[in-house]
Amino acid sequence: MAKKIDQTQAAGFAKAGDVSRRAIIGDQYVDGMLKEKNAFDHEWQEYLNNQLWGRTWARGILSHQQLSLVNLSMLAGLGRMEEFELHFRIALTRTKVPLIELREILLHIGMYCGVPIGRDAFAIARRVLKEEGVDVSQLETVPAKKSSSQKKK
């Protein structure tokens, strides 16, 4: 009979990955995933912990805010809106991406991924912002900076 593996205390789970994973998605989320871990998906959880979290998020070359913006862009481009919602919430509440940058990336997503994806991204963002009780009224009066070509006119 296979011995049950105890969370991330098992051999093979890198500490840097676990620390990074918990910092970004939170103890509750990680503990929930690991509670369900078994002999079949242990390798998957180890891979996520060590590669995704330990070899990307924990590297420190790009900030967690930058990585959040990259994730939002890639997930929208792939049309993975359920994961987009998770990462929008992470960007808002865990990596603390400023609202103005979140709005800007959604505008960029709409241009490069298309209006339907942009519409979905904004719908998700509105729902998450409301659920998190975020006041977005300060963004209503923030004008975009004029480009150098617009200033010359």
C-alpha cells in the first residue's frame, strides 16, 4: 500500500517554490490544492511547485506585478477566462498591481486579442472589483498621457 505524502514536506518540493506559491496565491488556495494531492498527481504538484513557482515567480528578475500583467495578457490571449479571473484577483489583491495598470492592460488586451476577449476581461474585472469592494471612481478622471506626436500639433 502506498504511503500518503504529507503536503509539501515531501522530498522533491523546493522551499523557494512553496514560499513563492503561497505569497502569490495564498495559503488557503495552496493548502486546498495540496489536501487533494495523491499518488497520481503528486508529480504534477511537485512540477508546479518547483518549475512554475520556484523557477519563474521566485527568480526575482521580473517583479510579481510585472508577472501578473504578463499572466493576464497570456491568459486572455488563450481565451482562458476562468484562469484570467483567478489571476485578475491575484493581481488586485496579492501582487497589488495598481488599478490604472490593470485598466491599461485590459485596454491593451482588447486591442491585441480582440473586442470579444476585451469585453470578457472587463466584465470579469468589474465583477472582481465589486466583490473585493474596490472603489474605482478615482480612475474616471485620469486622462491618458499625450504621445510626443500629439503634443507637436
